[in-house]
Amino acid sequence: MTTKFYDIVVNVDDQFPPLPAKTAGGHWNGWEMPLFALETVRVIAEVLERDADDPDASLITIDDEGVWELNKTYADGYGDPRGSKIDPIVIDGVDYYGAGDSWTWHIDAAMPKS
């Protein structure tokens, strides 16, 4: 069975600009679990970097080895100082990442109706 993905636009409590994403309809505690193309993950990482002084903040790192997510609250529990590696999911030949998949993502009200 082939998984069908849909285009959505998401946000977290207006912390980010509206972000384009894909979804297969997955939810975590009722919240969306979007997948993001690398250029969108870079936008998320930049916004998080601005809030890096928050001791409870998460950080996204992108390097030659991949995309990493670190929740500073649980930093001692990771086997790597960069956090947990986010493995890409390939959709139509493009790598997508579940960055922040346990955050309170919601479909943005400004999303165009299809």
C-alpha cells in the first residue's frame, strides 16, 4: 500500500511564519506531525537559534551528516551532543524531515482551501 501525502501549511503558536509541509495525516496527542523539506527545516532552525537562550528550547542542527534535533531539557539523555538524528522520508524524490514531530503543530488558518 502506498502512503498518500498531502500539502499543508502549519505553525506552532505563531512562533514561525506559515510553513509549507507534507502530511500523511499522522498526529501526536492530537497535533499535526508535518514533514518539511530541507529549506523549511533551515527556517525552523534559524527561528530556534534566535531563542537559544531559553533553557527549555529545542535546537535543530543541519550538518554534513544530516538533520538533528536537541531538546535542551533532555540533553543528558542523548548519545550524541547534537541530539537525535532525524532520518529523511523521500517523497517524490525530495527528502522531508519530521522536525519537531512532538510539537504543537496546527494547520494554519491562512492555508488556501483546495
